[in-house]
Amino acid sequence: KPRKQHKKMKRALMALLLAYKLKFATLIPTMIGGLVLLVSTTALAGFFFAIFAALLGLRGN
């Protein structure tokens, strides 16, 4: 009987581990997507800032 209980516990642990792995597998693309969004937003802001600075520089002359 203790052997059967051990097997049940091991199966439950494997299910938990699998769920954790799946959660981690879905978390990675989300993190990558967030990073890409952050980088693109920063690049866009930098681009507009460069245009703004160029316009101010041209207007000054």
C-alpha cells in the first residue's frame, strides 16, 4: 500500500512539474515580446527626438 501511495505522489509531482514547465514556456515568448515592444518604443522615441533636435538646430540658423 505505501508503494501505491508513493506512485500517486510521484505522478502528482510530475503533473505539477509539467504545469510549471508549460507556464515557463509561455512566459518566455511574452517576455521577449515585451522586450521587443520596449526596444521599438525607445527607438521610435529616439528617432522623433533626433528629428526634433535637427529641426531646432536648423531653425536656430
